[in-house]
Amino acid sequence: MKRMSLFEFEDFRWFPGGLRECLTLYIAAMHRVLGTERILAPLLARALEAAATDRVVDLCSGGGGPLLQTTARLEADHGLRPDVTLTDLYPNTDAAARINAAGDAARVRYLQNSVDAGQVPDTLQGVRTMVCSFHHMPPPVARRILQDAFEKRQALCVLEISDNSQPRWLWWTAIPAGVLMVLLLTPLIRPLRLRQVLLTYALPVLPLLIAWDGAVSNARTYTEEDLRELLAGLEAPDYQWEISHPRAPGAPATMLTLVGLPLRTQASRPEPGVRQEA
């Protein structure tokens, strides 16, 4: 596999919760700037239709990521208002309180108990989404996530903002660019707290942490070839995998998506396997 097994600070259980929250809020702001919801919404609309469900279970949600913007675009562009459940191995308690306080009007709730993406409880049914989080999973866990969705015929949408197609050495040049991005994007973070500002500009801990995690996440992203290796043997006439490399309007590079879809009718069943989309 081209994917490299490296560490990101936010993966560690000991990583301070305050810093973890700052990182996840920054990531949410970055998704808004990149327009990730413009890529995710049509994928999710297809998956909801294929699975004949109105429920979404987001795994590794962090601070909420782009799911709130995605639900708004789903309603505006596709007329869909699914019930969305956000989950995380280390739930962001502040984000959970803020999102849950919005009430049923948003149709989004954040579970405050820990949920392991590799062992999704059977009580959580619906289209599973993983946005910029699949690369955190080592190959055995990543395989288990794919296999569980396949065996239970649950739709799955994986989106990574990097496709890891560049030479390995090039990713490390992203560290200085990452530091600059943090300095520029921090004023766009909502809610923007004093801690985030101080740890960005007065004591620049966050720019270094985020730049490292960003460069490493690029190197840890599964390539299309890696995904095909993970999907070996997960084939059936009533389930289809699709891999694509979309680009959001104005985004600097292509993204990588993997979608698993249950097929309900004989007429809609293509040859089993992995489908390539442009």
C-alpha cells in the first residue's frame, strides 16, 4: 500500500480535550471554505435513495465537520431532510451540546457516548458517512468497517479531501503551507474562542499541530489502489462499490470518495465489483 502508517496527535487518547476541540473547529471551518458539502450532498442523496432510508449515521464526527452544511444542501438541492446522528470515539462535548441545543428543527443530534467506527452498534441504522476520517483507520480496522457495511447491506459514503496521488516526499512540503492556512483561516472559525486565538497567534501551538496532522493525513490517505485491495472479496450482486475523484468548484485539488450502495432491484444490478467514476 502507498498509505503510510504515521501518527496524528488527535488520534491519541491522552491528547488534551481543549486542543482536540480547537483542531476539530478548525477542520469544520476548512470544510466550509472548501465547500465539501457540495461533493457530499449528491453522494448522500444517492445513498439515501439506494438504502431506502431517511437516516444518516456520521462516524468520527469531531466538531460536526460538514454535516450541518450538507443537511442544508440536501434539503435545498434534493428535497431531503434526513435524521442525522453524529458520533465519535472521543465525542466533542461542546459541539454536542451546541448541536443538540438546536432541537429537532435541525434533525441533527450528537451522541455523547463513545462510538467506535470499527464496531458500529446495530441500534445505529442508516447511511454511514466518514468525512476525512477513514485515513485514521489502520488497514485491519478499515477492512472491518467496509466489511461490516457490506455484510449488513448498509450504505456507506467515505470522503477524503486528499487523494494521495502525489509522490510521498511532496506531502512534507505541506507543513509550511499548513501553518499559513491556520493563520489565515482561524478568523473564520465559529464559535471563535479566546483559547483558539491565543494558541494560534500568541503561543502558536495550533499551527504546528494542525500543519503536522494535515501533512500526515495526506500521507495516510488510502489511494484508489489501496481501496481496491481493501475491498477484495467484498462483492455481491446486490451491493456495489464506486470510487471517484471529484473536485469541488474552486477547490485546489481533487478529493477521493468511496461509496457502497445496496441494490434493491434486479433491473438496477450492474456486474458486481468496484465501479470507477470520473
